[in-house]
Amino acid sequence: MRRWRDRTTPETVGVPAGRRRRATGLRREELAGLAGVSADYLTRLEQGRATSPSAQVVEALARALRLDDAERDLLFRVAGHASPGTGVVRTRLTPSVQRLLDRLAGTPVCVYDASWTLVVANAPYDALMGDTTTWHGIERNAVWRHLVGPGSRAVTTPEEQDRFEAMLVADLRLTRARYPDDPALGRLVRELSALSPRFVTLWHGSEPDPGHETARHKIIEHPTVGRIALDCDTLVVAVDDLRLMVYTAEPGTEDAERLALAIVLGTQAFAGSSSDGTPGQQASTAP
């Protein structure tokens, strides 16, 4: 893993290199920030003092290091896990999807897998919607967040929220039909069933499938700049079964100005936390 870190240039993963940089590859704290783990834990992994990383952490490290398929499989094996194969919900970002995210580095973007579990969110998204690096386990699942957890900063009417929840559960039901043998997906459905009577009603209901909402106007209640009217487009990567959610504002409008301000303020806040000695936000986050 140290060799992979040394070969990964900061520019490749969207980390500012700086003028006085000596290392050609990523520093430990930079890789830790990209993978959503602590620098101390990453150090122990590299030194062999932490020997049982979760599959989620392994996937995050493979993504942050931009490993190809063979290298990713090797990392899973070394960590004591079977590499995810066919028949399970995909969380892998292909190079083409990663390039797309890189080109949208200044735009709030997040990626969900087919179970509506957050795979990655970039810094502008966190600046707009809140720091996703603090989400762990089931907290990263959008169905849980809307039916059990705190929801989101989007302002909706009760009718809009009902339709959105029905869409999420209906899509998750279709995902379960596509991946009937995925143990993690089965576990997610059981946990949601135990936690949310609303989920059980929607899951077993006879409501027609609302389908994907590929474009949706949203009002975001930002804690600093106030309400921002945005377009939220959900792009489905069919082959990889991923959902990219992209937030944009009409150029030249007050909403565009508020969005730009929210991104600047959020980025500065993340950078400030890094200077205090705690992990700062990098170009992207991962589970």
C-alpha cells in the first residue's frame, strides 16, 4: 500500500500539491482524508499493526489510490476479504466515472450505489449538504436517513416527502430483486424493517413503482447562506448500477451566488479544521 501511495500524485486525486512539496506521492494524512480513516489508523495498516480492516475501508482505500481491478483484488485478499464479485451491489468507481467526478470538482456531486448507500461525495457537496465524513454504517444509506434518521437539508412538502420516500423504497425493492444473494443488502432490508414501520408499509405495499427521478428542483436550507433553489439531476450509470446526484443553479442568479458562497465557506471550514490538527476535508470522501 505504501508503494501505491507513493505513485499516486496529488493532482490525480484532486489534492493541492503546494510549492514546497517534497513527496511526489500522497502523504499519509492526505490518503487518510480521501479514504475517510484516521492518519494513525492508516499508519498502523501500513506498518502491519492493524491487520483486520473492514471491506468498506479496503474499498475506500482502493478508490482513493485509484487501483485497477487486479490491484484492488490483491488489496482485498491481503486484507483477508474476498474481492466483491458478481451478484453483489457494486460500489466500485470505474476510471471513467472517476474522471467525470474530477471534471465536476467545483460542483456538488455525490454517488450512491444501487442500495442508496453513499459511495462518495465531493467537498462542494459536503459544503452544501453537511459533512458526510461523519456518517458511518447505515447512516450512509439514504433510505435510513429519510425514514429513520435526520433527513436532509432539502425543504419539501409532506406530499413531496412521501413521494420521495416511496421512490427510494421502490427502487430498493428492485435492487433486492436484482441482487437476491447479496448478504449486505439483505441485512440492510432487515435493519430498515426493524427500525421503520413506514418502510415495512412501503416495502410490502402494492403502490406502483414511482421510478427514478432523473431531474428534480430542490430548495436547500443552508445554515449560513439561507435557502438555495437548485436543480438536482440524478444520472444513472447503468453498467455499474450507480446514481450520480449533481446540484447546479441557473448561472447569473442569486441562487448561483449563494451556492458559490456556500461552497467557499464550507471549503474554508474544512481547511480550518485541518490546520487545527484534525483531519480536514479533501477533494472527496469515502466510507
